[in-house]
Amino acid sequence: MSRLRLGAVVPALIIVGCFAVSITVRRPDSGIDVRVVARTSCPGGDRPCRFQQVGARVRVLKAGSREVLAGARVPLEGQPLRFVLDPGRYDVVAERKRGRLRARRVRVWVRDHEFTPVRMRYVRRPAT
């Protein structure tokens, strides 16, 4: 009889312990939402340049270093790609595109409990 009770109590204690750990372990609720665009035209004058969303591979680096913390392909259309990150400073780098299209490295400050929007802009690099 006591063996039967022990067989029911031990799994219940394990489940309660796992639940307690899962609610005490802090999961980041901050990070960045990355969208990648490319300049399609610049009519000049008072009219602003037009940008169109493009797909590209991006990497998230520890600020000021080459240490890659995350990386993925941002989809061509749809929602921005979300990276869950701890608060701090990060650099976001996009892959080079064919031709002279380049996107600058973007320095991002992630605050606690916020997702910071990041817009990577590809522009045509002048011919040298």
C-alpha cells in the first residue's frame, strides 16, 4: 500500500519541481525585430526615395566584436524576423548582395521588456 502511494507521490513532486523551475527561470522578453529593405528609386527633388522589402540573411553580433550570437534569413515578405535577446548592445549585419548593393552595420540598444525595430537598408554603393 505504501509503495503504491510512493509511486504516485514521486511523479507529482517531479512535476511540481519542474513547474517551479520553469516559472523562476527568467526568459528574455526583449530583443529586436529585423526588416530588410532595398532602395528601388530616388526621384530627386522633394520626393523621398522608395524602398521595397527584400529577403536577406542577417547576423546578430555582440557589439564591437565578431562574435555571432544569432543569424537567420529575413523573409522577402511578411512580418519582420524576431530575435529574442537579453538587454544590451548588439550589431546587426546583413549579407552582401550581388552587384554594388550594401547594407551598413546597425548598432542596436536592446532595452529590458522591449523589442526594438531594426530596418536594414540596402543602397547602391558608388562605383569606384
